[in-house]
Amino acid sequence: MAKRGIRFRRGYFGAWCMPYRASFLTGHLQHGVQSMRMEGEYPGIAYDPQECRFWPSVFREQGYHTAHIGKWHTGTDTGHGRDWDHQIVWNRPAHPENARNYFYDQIISFNG
């Protein structure tokens, strides 16, 4: 992949939080991700996986093993098994009662 790939020397995103994640995970600019939205109580976020395909799923289709590790703040559906093979996440929307625990006592999910 590295031999035939592209090296990005400069990449800029003008957003943060959910709009940045939407851009990073889909490859679209913020206004191009129509199905990702904030809703309900904090930190409520939802998206439609059929309309909002994450680009690691393309690598999975080509036989690569993919993983997501980190804070998940993009809906309760984390994409495990569809967009990536392995996952270790702090899923804030799935556990709103625990969402404010930034440094201690996070609820961590392993592979779904």
C-alpha cells in the first residue's frame, strides 16, 4: 500500500469534535456528511451506517485487518465488525451517565 499510496504532506480540517470525526472517518467535508447528527441528551450523537460509511471498511473489503482505538463519540454503533476488525473504545454516547469521566473510571469496550 505504501508503494502505491499517496503521502499527504499537508492536511487541514477546520473543525473539531463531531464534525472533525465525521470528516476523518468518511473522507467528506463536514457539510457532506448528512446522516451524522447530535440528538438527545449529552453526549447524544447518531448516524446511519448505511449513509455514513467509514473508509476503514474499504480496507477490510480488500483483506486488511483494521482497528479503532480511542474515544468514540460518534453514536452508540461503534462500527465493530463492519468498519473494523478490532476495537478498544471509550463509548461516551452508549454510557451517558459515565460521559463526564474524562480521566478516571471510563467504561472501556473491547471488540464490541
